[in-house]
Amino acid sequence: MRYNARWTRENLENCIKDSKTYKEIIQKLGLKVGASSYNTLKTYLSKYNIIFINDYTKKIWEKENISVLILNSMNPDLSNIDFSN
């Protein structure tokens, strides 16, 4: 398997930091937006156990008022995410 520096954990975390969508992450990684990029991104997020919560998911969770329940059950470290945007 070929090593690619853009798929390191540190690089992914930096790209995710201010991103609101998967598309933004892919663009920050310098990739073409397409199905294979989304699939590869999700593969690496899973590999590194990184949870990315996009705007669409936040809106649904806000509407259903279940964000705190889900986040606390998935990972207690994520309970400090601000959903007030």
C-alpha cells in the first residue's frame, strides 16, 4: 500500500477543525469532490476513530433534541460540542 501524507491522522484533524461538510474536508485535502473521495475520507475517519458531525446531522439532532444523548453514549469526550449555531 502506498503512503500518502494527506491521509495522516494529524492532517485529517487539521482539515476537519473548521469544516462544516465532507465536501469542505475533501477540498482542503486537495482532492476532487466525488464519490471515491467521500468513500476514502469515510474509510480513514473510521480507521482513526474520528467522528465528524456535519451541519446536516447537527440540524437533525437539534430538531429531535437528541444531540446530547447520542454524543454522550458514543463518546463522553464529545459532549462539549456546541449545537447553538
